[in-house]
Amino acid sequence: MAKKENKIKTMTKTMRCEIKYNKEIYKLLGDIQYEVYLLKNKATTLSYDWQNFSFSYSERFGQYPNSKELTGQVWISGDINNVLKEEHAKSVYSMTRETAVKEAVDKFKNDTPEIMKGNISIARYKRDGSFPIRAKQITNLIKQNSKLYTSKLALLSREGAKERGLKNGQIDVELKTGNGSNVILDRLISGEYKLSDSKIGKVKNKFYLLVAYTFTPEKVELDENKVMGVDVGVNVPATLGVNFDKYYRQFVGNGKEIADFENQVVARKKRIQESRKWAGKGSVGHGIKTRTKAVDKISGKIANFKQTKNHNWSRYIVDEAVKMGCGVIQMEDLSGISEENTFLKTWTYYQLQQYITYKAEEKGIKVIKVDPKYTSARCNKCGHIHIGNKDNWRPNQETFHCQNCNHKVNADVNAARNIAMKDIENIIKQQLKVQEKHSKHAMKYLV
Ligand SMILES: [Zn+2]
């Protein structure tokens, strides 16, 4: 199978938003917090009572009591809810109340074996704990600006609303965002993320909505038949082409950036050297060590700058390959090039290629190095390979002009498309054979 699929499941994360201070709202939230705290402890006590009852029942009748027969509820938490509804947390919205009871009962059930062994004691909830708010209770999320959102929270029961002279239990709140939480709220609004059951809690006198959300990370299908070719070069650090879309092209980065930076730094280096030449002994300061240090620092700066750029460019390239579904990235094998003066430049390309390689492999993309010979001289349209007489087919650095089919195209794009071809080395070899035969044939007739 050529198709490869990265398996990704749904993820749940939480993020907190401060609920903007408002005297009445904070009072209300404090009241709910208090009621829920009492409710959870009461629910725990009732669970304990039920357990004791069922033990004595089983001792007496030889079997555990059936909660459904006795109370009409399968869920013991449902039953406890019914018992508690009459007297506790009556003003709290039903979903918050029921969820809180269920949490307490479930915790008790979970803890029971350990409680029986005497390892832990029965949970007691604290006054300052958080309380649940279900996804359905959070509605009308609206962006006011990137730092402020508004929402309606269903917090009070009809009775609770009436007590407070409110029309209903829907409370308008303002949410303050920070640390990029606005991006998540935007995605919740757009539907890209789904709101999940959340909580409201208090930290240092501030109430927070602890938003839980789920999302499915982008599904990536990588096809090994889809190849991205990466051509590294002077003017444009990297040019991209693919083997399945003849219109696709991407220029990554700007070579001028590095050249400018280098020139700037080299000029500074020169100034330091000049000042060294002209400065008298007294003004040189701490001598040669300090001055060499300054020059070293400059070389380090260039290297750092290139490294940062190479990281950015490689990340962009690999993201682009993922977006295009390319299961393979092909690049020139630069290890054979060792001409003088080009060494440093080659080293920069080599680093870029290295970064591309490990980032690609992290995404499950295969990296293949191809022989760079003739990848710039081959016409990607007709396949003709130009040998010698560069002035004709490469009139300038940017242009490739095929002398066989007259095709004109950006030279880097032409190279990138050749590099993106499967089995390009063999294709070039075969084409050279054909051209050789053809020229011999022509020669024979010329003679
Ligand atoms: Zn051509």
C-alpha cells in the first residue's frame, strides 16, 4: 500500500478564562460554590448510608438490594439526587447539581474498596472547591475583542432565579483571555473545537471558567507516490516543486536576508580590524584576547542567524509537504560538491537539508537524496538535457530556456520539478543515452 495514514484520535484539553469581576456575579458564584460543597458532602454521607443499608440487607436476605426495585432508579446517584433535591442546593441549576452529586457518588464507589481496607478515609469536600458546569450550560459565546468574550452560563434553577429577582437562571458573564486562550475561544465559536463539560473554580479571589474542549488534530494522509522536490539555491534558499501538480511552486525564504546580514556583520568585523590597526597600544584595552573574542562573537552571530533561518525554512517546507500529502521529499545529494569557496555556502545548504530531514522523518515522510547532476539542465517539460553552452539555455540566473521545445520557466522551479521526479537519476541516464545516440547519428550524416 502506498497510502499511509497518521492515526490521530480526539484530544481533550482544558484552558482557563478569568470571569471578570462583578459584585453580584461573584456573590452568586460564591453561593453556588458553597451549596455545591454542602451537596457533595451530603451525597457522600448518603452513599455511605446506602452502603451500610445494603450490607445489612445482604446479611439478612442473602443478596444485595436492587436499587431500581426499591427506589425506581438504576443509578444510585439518581436516587440520591431525588432525595437531595427537596432540601439541598435548590437554587442551583439542575445540571450542575446532578453532575456534582454523580461526581461525589462515583468517587465514593471508587474509593470504597480502599475505604474498606482502612487505607483511606471517606472523602470530605472543601469549601473552596470547584463546581461542575456542563457544556450545554455554556451558550452564546461571543467575541467582543481579542481580550474579552461574553457568554451566558446556566447557573440557577428557576427557583434560584426567582429568589434573586431574575427572569431566568442564565447569567451573562464577561470572560478575560490571556496566553493565547482567545485563539481557543475563537475555534470554539467557529466550531473547529467542541466545548466539553467544564468547571468553575476560584483561585486567589478570582473565579475562573475552566473550559474543557475536544478537537481532532488534522488528519494527515501521506502518499509515497506524491513527491516534493526541494532545490536549494543562492537567490532563493529553497524552491519547491511536486511530481503531481505541474502548477505547484513555492519559493521559501530570501537569500538576500542572509547576504545582507553577512555583509553587515563583515563590515563591522572590518571596522574592528581597522580600529585594531590604527589604535595605539593604550586604547586597545585588554589586548588580543578581547579583540579576537569580538571577531569570534561575530562569526557566532552569523552562524546563529543562519541556523534560525534554516529552522524556520525547514519547518515551513515540511509543513508544506504534509499539507500537500507528500510521503516523500527528494533533495540533491550535496556531498559530492567540494569546490573551493562554495564550501561554506554548501555547508549552509547542508544544514538546511539536515533540518528538513529530521523534521520530515518526525512526520513519517521519507527523504531521498538524488544526484544533482543535470537536474538544472533538464527541461521538465520535454525531458531534453542541455550539455554545455549554458548561455543559451540559462540566459540568466533566474531563467531556464529550453533549446529543444522553447519552454521558458523559472530555473529553480524547473530544477525543483526535476528533483521531485521518481527515479530521476535513471531518467537522466536514459535520456543522455538517447541524446548521445541521436548526436552520433547526426554526426554520421554530417560526415
Ligand atoms: Zn523542453
